[in-house]
Amino acid sequence: MSHSDLQQINSFLSAFARRQAARTVDLPGGFAAYDDAFAHSRANNQVVIDTAVDSEALPAIAEEALGHLPHRLISVLDDEVGMACAQPLIRNGYTHSTYLIMLHTGPVPAGGSAEELDLDAMRIPLARRWRDLLPDVDDEVIRHLVDRREARRRGADIVHFLGARTEEGEIASWADLYLDPATGTAQIEDLITSEAHLRRGYADAVLTTALRLAADKDCGTRFLTADAEDWPRHWYERRGFSVIGHTHCFERG
């Protein structure tokens, strides 16, 4: 791993957020990304900080950008900048989460048994997953969280929705794959297995397929992000991913 790998990944993350957005507004240190069609989705209505910023000024910058929304989400891509922003934002009522940038450094699998899916095929498992996570929200919130996936098609040159099915045809595990062959970058995002089908190899099938597709498009920088405090990071490490950096997420409301 070199510093250039991390720069390449952070540039990809920033560009994806811009391209996915319905509109953006430049701010000191970054930009605000908006999509009124998915107003309940924090990831689609957030502030992204991708360069140096005055950490003490950031709470006010975010308030001006997101003040019309019931939530606040600030993503800081650079680790050093994120750490500098933590205390000012925490003083202003934000919670702080750290995410690992994990680069695939192991051998690329020969192939995988997952298939490409359209959004219609994913609606039921996605809605069920969000309902389990957010049992108290109304149906409109769930609809936004499911339908926002279609906006992700704008984020990268090639976007695949991948899934592994049971013998009965039910989608058991799924993930997104974002490819930018021009820069050789691939991101695997939201790898999830439904509770009823855990520990049966479905996630491995999806991950293996994603890695093979990325390699076939000459994407040598294959990465994902993982919660620093959650167990999946260790699962990814066993499958050839290594931590090369950190991003920071600040939320309120």
C-alpha cells in the first residue's frame, strides 16, 4: 500500500458522492450533496469534506447547508482532518463514527456464483432489512431507503447490484459494486446477508463475484469500507482485505 492508493480511493469516494447527487453546492473544505427525491436518506443529503477545513467553523458550515433537514450527516474523508473536526462537532451534539478503508491485497478468486440483479428484485429483501433496523419509521422512509439505490447508478461509470440466491430462488445476500476502469478503482459497498441465511456461504459468493468482476475490468485498487467497531472487519481481513486508512462520519438528529 502506498499513499497514492489512499488518495485514489478518497478521490473516488468524493467523485461518487458528487455524481450520485441530484445537485451539489460547493462549501469550504468540500461540498453539500442533495437529492430531494430521497429526503429521508442521510447519505443522499449530506456534507462531504474532502480537503482541509477550519474545524471550528465546520458546525456552522453544516448548519447552513443542512438546516432545512431534520438530520445532519458530515462525511470527512481525510483521517487527519476528521480527527481535528471531532471535538468541535461533538461539542455541537454530533456523534462520531470511524470507518476503515480496506484494500484487497489477497489473490483474486477464480469466480463466484452470484448474479446481477435489478432494483425490483431487491426491493423485498431491502425493505425487510430496513424494517428490521428501523421498526418505528413510516413506510415513506423505508421507500426512500430502498429506492435511493437507483441513484447510485449515477455514481460510477459501471454499477452492478449483485446477489446470491438460495436453491428456492430467494435473495440471501447482496452488495453493490462500483467500477471506474479509467482509474482502475472498484468499491464493494453494502454487503449484507439476511438474518435467515447467515453463515451459509452466500456473502462469500457475492464477494467473490465482485472481486472477479473488478479484476476483469482491470480495477487493481479494490476496496470497501467497514465500521471500525463492528465484527465484519475481521471477516474481510480473512478474505484478503487490509486496513489502509480511515474516514469519519458525524451525525446528529
